[in-house]
Amino acid sequence: MKPDYVLIVGQGRSGTNWLLDLLDLSPYTHCRNEPNELDASPLFQLPSPFVQHPLGDSFPQEWEQAVESTSLRMGDRDRIAIHPKSHIYEPVRRLGGALVLGKRRVRRLLSAVFPSLGQSEWSIPWWFANPNALKQATTILKLNSTPAWAEWVLLNRPAVIVIHIVRHPGGFLNSWEKRCVAGLGLDPVNVKKDNDERLRKIAQSDPQWAEILEDIDAMSIEESELWYWRYVNETIYLAGHERPNYIQLIYEDLVANPLQVMKRIYEKCNLPWTTEIEQEISNSASQSQSIATAWPKKLKSKQVELVRRILKSSFMAQWWEE
């Protein structure tokens, strides 16, 4: 049975982008990349997903309306029609329609005729996609760092597939440091401040986590990132591990056996598996093994010890035992 929609959840820098790309290979998926981060998206208006909290009586209706709208849109963060889609007019795609929608300046010009194209998220134009076919496509929503929403969906929407991808915290920290600190040049002071605020909300919402986190102010920026990594993944796993709509995916397993893992996921999502998709997945995974195992040599010794200390006290440690 085709799922209502599919969520990819977990912590950033854990393979969520790659997983979204692998599901985007199917002509029958409509993939959305972090639409909740776009100010024009209905998901952006929902209660904060970063920490568990009561979502309120109105949340179910608000969530369904937001997802329905998001499933018929595209946004700045999406990879637009890189592959052929059953709902996108192939001649338009081949003639550069996807490139047009992927450029903000061009969209601003077109917004004189199609006003929503001037926003960070927009309704898909009639000339680009068949609206009836779009409604039949399987919507894939990648939503990083959203444990509150993932938990709610797992507990309340059994017809929704939730794919939870988890990367070893050492690999996560190495990727986060290269991308978010060195790559994006984020101010460490502001990052630490935001991390501390997030961890305090966790401590306020859960006495057990308050005891675990102890002195938040004394944490290094790396430690604060790792504790939130642990919170996100433990929260999602505990909500979903006994439910049939939950798929736990270890990033390192995906790297080691991409075809086996992805074939299982395609079957679970009721998506056809083809030789073309198999070949594309094989090609995309060719260099991933070295990346997945590089973190012990890339991180400083203190960082490696920090990773091991935080993981050791978690039930997740068994996921990477040899």
C-alpha cells in the first residue's frame, strides 16, 4: 500500500541529504528538502519541532493542512527535477524548465505572472507539472532535527512511513565541524548560545534529561552538539522502534550495503525498483565508505574521547558494536 507520505528524520550531517537524493531517483516521488526552514512554508508556522512539548489540540488539523500544501509546492532548498518525474512534463524539464525554477532571479521575473514564485516556497506552475499526477506521487519530506514532530507522527499517523537515519556521533561531529564551523563560517559564540538555549528547553521539559545534561554552561560547543544529537535520535527511536511505520537506518549500513538497504526502503514505500535506479545508487555510493570511516583520524583525541563518553552511556552504543 502506498503510504500517505514519507518523512526522513534525524539529525543534520547524518546522511539525510543523500537518502533524499536516493529516493528522488524514483519517477514517482516528490521530494522536499527541509521545507520547514522556509518562511513561506505552512510548516514554518507550526509549533517548534526541536524539543518535545505539548503540541496542542489544534495541531493535528494544522499539521495535515501544512503537509497537504507542502506536497503541492516546491522551494528554495529543493533539488528541482534533476531526474524525470511522472508528474513533471518531460519536454518542459528537458528544455530547462527545472533550471528556470531553480534560479531566484528568474523566478522573481516570473512572479509578475505567477506571484508565488517570488517567495521562498511556491505553488508548482501548471505549465511545469500535471496537478493530478502530482497528487498521486509519493511525497518525501526531509525534516532535520524535528523530534517533536517525528514523535507525534509515529504515535498518531500509522499510514505515514518515518525513516530515521542515524550516523555514528563521531562521523556526525566530523561532518558538522567541516560543514557548519569551517564551511559556513558560523560564529561559535552564537552557535554555543543557541545550543545552550535548546538544551535548557530539553532540561525544562524532561526531568530525566535535566539530570543527564547537568551543567550546560560548562559544555564545549562540540559537547552541546553531541548531546542534542543524542536527544534527537533517542527520542525518535523510543517513539518508533515498535511501530510498523518506523524504519531505522544506520548511515554506516547504508554506506556498506546501499543496494540491499535501499531496495528494502523502496519496497516499504511501495516504489518500483528498477535496474536504472540500482545503477544510480551504486554510482552514488562509490566513495562513501572512506568518508564514513574517516572520523577517528580526522577528529582530535579529546573530541574522540568526548564522542565515546556520550555514546557509551546511551543504549545507541550497541548499534555500532563490532
